[in-house]
Amino acid sequence: MSARPPGHSTAEWDAIIVGAGPAGSALARRLRPRYRVLLLDRPQARAAGAARIGESLPGAARVLLQRLGIYDRFLAQGHAERGASVSQWDQDTPTWFDPVRDPHGLGWHLDRVRFDADLRAAAVAAGAALVDQVRHLKVSAMGGRWRVDLACLGQAGAAPSVRTYEAPVLVDATGRSMTAARQLGLVRHGQDRLICLYAHLPPDERDEDQATRICADTNGWWYSARVPSGKRVLAFHLDGDDAELKSLRDPARLLAKSHRHPLFAGIRPATMDFPVRAQPAGGGGLDPDALAALPEGFFAIGDAMLAFDPIASQGLFNALATAESAAHAIERYIDGVDDARVRYLEEMRAVAARYHQHLGETYAAVTRYSQERFWRRRTSWRAGAGEIASPI
Ligand SMILES: Cc1cc2nc3c(=O)[nH]c(=O)nc-3n(C[C@H](O)[C@H](O)[C@H](O)COP(=O)(O)OP(=O)(O)OC[C@H]3O[C@@H](n4cnc5c(N)ncnc54)[C@H](O)[C@@H]3O)c2cc1C
């Protein structure tokens, strides 16, 4: 989707959203048509056919997609319904979970690149203006308004263009980089150095398994699921300072290590011609009190507000849910309600508290490796603060 440099003057925006990932796009769509919304993002360098990790969407997201008015087009995108999940977490006997028992209904294994692109297209279709060629931006507050200075990629080798936009509302939806919040002096709390090593394995025609597979290992945990393209995601999550991190970037070593577990032993890619990528995956979030101290009109949503550890498999749901909550808060703020952001942040505190409790319980459930460093680190969450007691 090409950038449409908006011809509006700086005074014409009600909300500027930095980041057109799932959270930013959902919010932009949600605020239209009532508000004039500017959505900013960087050029997407993804090659054709490229894949993105983060494909598991729970059935609870259905109602949020319906509220956005995009459920039917979502169903038409060819995402795969999620089958059962099977895990070897604290014991060698596999534990099966049948999604039919999920009161929210079946979830999906997404074509993640298509999902993100379609949400962005849905925001534009609703009338949000998109500038997706941002190279640098700088945010600042001035006289009760938010200002964003942009340097955008120029056309065909031309010099970058410089633009300035202003609005009463500025939203950080830049994901884990939380670019806008950082520029305003905020930092991420509770983040550990979890790294996800992952590969999209070339399709094995005999592989018809729809189950999500999860397994604890001595120094981390495994995840595998098939995505709609037929490829299989194989992911191992371990600490950033683990001595094995470098060697596991080798496809054969990663696969061989996974094969030690019966749940993964049957995974046979058609070829060994695939890269192993590394991505920071540790959870963590903004301190709501620090955000509350910023001038009014600033909000953070999705991973920029609270990034979930992938074991929770809730990041996308949270992106859509925080977009919905922030839309209510922004409407109230623009209507002159004083405590609009305070209420939003109270909700975010409650979400963070629930998340940290579940996360602590999930990691503590692995008692068989409780003496191993990876698991020891994750069972020493500071009560209430959700931070790792011995930062990695
Ligand atoms: C290894 C791993 C596995 C995961 N698996 C799952 C899963 O199975 N299920 C699930 O629900 N979640 C999963 N997640 C989490 C999920 O991917 C995120 O929660 C989700 O992408 C958050 O959406 P977002 O819009 O907040 O951020 P993002 O998707 O990160 O989008 C941020 C956007 O901001 C843009 N941006 C960043 N910086 C700038 C800047 N300076 N200027 C302009 N634009 C900028 C980016 O280009 C991007 O478009 C996983 C995460 C990881 C790391």
C-alpha cells in the first residue's frame, strides 16, 4: 500500500497514531469516521512471500474483529482454524486441550503478514490517512497539543521530505520499540531478555497436523504450529545470554535439539534450506504512573503499553483490546471528560496484574527443571511488580 502524503494542514488532525501494526490500525479504524486520524509507519521491508512470527489468535478475538466491522473480510483471508493443543510442560505425558472446550470458540493460525496488511487496509478504507514512508520522527508536546516532526523517504532517490503534524491526541502504537514513549523519557519495565529463535520450515506434504505443540526444555521452551501456507513454525525461546544461542542459529542443530522431545520428533521439513531468525521476545510494559505524569492526550496501546511473553499467546488480542479501550478513552478525552486517561490506565494496571499472575503460574508449573537457570529466573517474579528479581 503506497503512502498517501496527506494534503491536510497541521491543524486538521484529531489523533496521530505512530505505528500501523495491529494495534495502531485497529485504533485508527475504530476512531473513524468521527475523528480525523493520521497513521504513521516506517516502510515495510518484508520481501514477497516473507513470513512473520506471531500467528496464534485466540477465539476471544472474534468479538473485537466484529466490533471493528472486519470479521467477514477476516474470515475470507484464508487463515486456518486452530486445532487442539498438546503440551509436555511439567511431565513427559502429553496433555491435550481440545479447543471445542474453549467458551470463546475456535481460534486461528494466521497468515500473519496478510492479517497485519488487511487491518492496515481496513483503517485506510475507513478514512484514516496513512504515511508509511517515515524514516525518522520526533514527538513533543506544545501548548496542549502534540507535535510530530517527520522525515519521510523521498520519491526515487529524491531527498527526504520533512513534515510537521499536530493533534490534541498522540498514540504510541510502535510495538516493543515504544518509540514515542521513549522520546518522552519513559522506559520499559519488567522486561527480560527472552529470545525467540524461529524458522518457517519448508512444507512437508505428509504433515497434516493442525495441533499447536508446546514443550518445556532445560534451558527454554519449544513451540510449533502449521501456518496457512503449509509451512511449519518451529520456535525455541531461551535467554539472551544462553551459551547455546549462537549454535542454535544453525538449522540442523535447532531441528536436532527439538527432536529430543517426542512431541517434536516427527517434524521433518521438506528441505534444510531455511534460515533461523532471532527476535527479542521478553515481556514488559510502560509504568502507568509514569505515563500519567505526561501531558494529557498521550496514550500507548498494544505492545507499546504492555508486551506479553509469547507463552501467553495474548499479544494480538491485547493489541485489539487496548485499541478498543483507548478509542473509548480518546472519545471521552476529546469530549472534555477529565478522567478519561486515568480510567484507561486503571484498566491497563488490571490487565498487567492479571497477566503477571498468570505468567508467574505458567513458568512455576515447570517443577521438573526448577533448578535450571532459565526456570529459576522466571519463578522469581517480584510480587506485584512483575519484574524479574535478578534481571538477566
Ligand atoms: C516471538 C514472538 C511470538 C509471538 N507469538 C504470538 C502469538 O502466537 N499470538 C499472539 O497473539 N501474539 C504473539 N506475539 C505478540 C504479537 O506479535 C504482538 O503482541 C503484536 O504484534 C502487537 O501488535 P502492535 O501493533 O502493538 O505492535 P507491532 O505489531 O510490533 O507493530 C508496531 C508497528 O509500529 C511500527 N513502528 C515501530 N517503530 C516505528 C517508528 N519509529 N516510526 C514509525 N512506525 C514505527 C512498526 O513498523 C509496526 O508496523 C508474539 C511475539 C513474539 C516476539
